[in-house]
Amino acid sequence: MVHFVGAGPGAPDLMTVRGKKLLEQADVIIYAGSLVNPALLEDRKEGCQVYNSAMMTLEQVIDVMKQAEEQEKDVVRLHTGDPSLYGAIREQMDALDELGIAYDDCPGVSSFSGAAAALNMEYTLPDVSQSVIITRMAGRTPVPERESIASFAAHQATMVVFLSTGFLEELSRELIAGGYTEDTPAAIVYKASWPEEKTFRCTVGTLAQTAKENGITKTALMIIGNVVTQGNYRRSDLYHPAFSTEYRKAET
């Protein structure tokens, strides 16, 4: 059996209970070494085989899984954050389907949630933003033209940009071309929930400058939108005394 497991944003205690249990029981662990906090591996059982997929191809990863299946061993494929976001899990699952190897998927806490926690912020503030767009800049991995940063920026929703720390000047240009102003609030969160976590509030126009001044070159994500400043929002109707719900009547 192969278990795809979300490692969470980095802190070992932000891994799900289910994921931690699977990790502790695994005979083989294949982890994304360039992104997953190695501290998560400290509670593996004695004799567990560990592979760093940062140095492996898809074919090599599948070959390890196949050998483990033949030896009736349980495998944990440990991905950073939540496997469903930029985890490249579909291609692995398709290969396992072809081989007739069973698998399941254990979700994790995404770094976009960890980043919000690091900033003590809420993504969905009434009258500010009720939508979150998760995306990335085009790099060695292309992005469909219909999903350009500029086209998403036109919505003026909150944006969380992954895997783009090396393209911040271009990111700013695309955001401004799409409708954001240079002084739109932004933030850079480096290694959310790790011991070395860093947060920087800035603006769309100063993203690249802020990263350069603080030596941030990778393992960070960017948050764009007025929610970063948490100002000028309307209080929630749900908890307003004049608002009726299924569980309580409005106060007169």
C-alpha cells in the first residue's frame, strides 16, 4: 500500500494525526527533501528505508514503490503542505494504477494556511475579499495562458503566489498590468511554521526589493491584496446580534 501524505507547512506538530501515524508505521518513506522538514522523519520506526525524491526521477520513485509492494511493505510518499497543491501526485497515481498497486491520500495543512497563521491574518474579510486565488508564475513549468497573473489580478481577489520567489520583478509587473496598484498591500512569508520562519509586509511595487534586502530567494510564498493590512472590513453577519441564524434569533 502506498500512502500519499501531506507533511504540512513545516512544523512537525502541524502534521495531521493520521499522517503522523502513517509515517510512524511506514516501512519505506519517500520524501520531498527540498521542501519537507527533515525533523518529521525523526519518529520513523527502526529499519525504515528513507529516500529523498529531490534526487530521483518519477521512474525511480515508482520503482521503489514497486519493489516495496513486492516485499509487502507499506510506503509513505511524503509531500510538502497538502499533496493536492503542486505535489505532482497525479502522475504517480496513474503509474500505480497501471501497476495495480493500491494507494490512498492523506491531506495536509498547506503552506498558504501556515502563511496566514504566521501573519495572524484572515483571507476572507467581508467587504474586502471573499475569494482566494492560488497560483504561480510561469517558469520552467509553464502556466496556461488563460491563467496568467494579470488575468487573475483583474478580479482584485486575494492572491497567494507559490513557487515564484525568483520572479518577483516580473510578478509585480504582471500584477500591476492586471489592475493592482503599486501600493497594494503584499506580504512575503518564508518557511511558514519552520523555526526559521520570516514574514515581511510590503507592497506590490516593493516585492522584489523586500526579498533582495532580506536575502529571500526560495521557499517563500507571496500574498497579495488588502487583506494583508486587515483594515476597513465589515464585521461578520454570522455573529452580529441583529442577524438570525438556525441556532439563535436576532436580538431586538
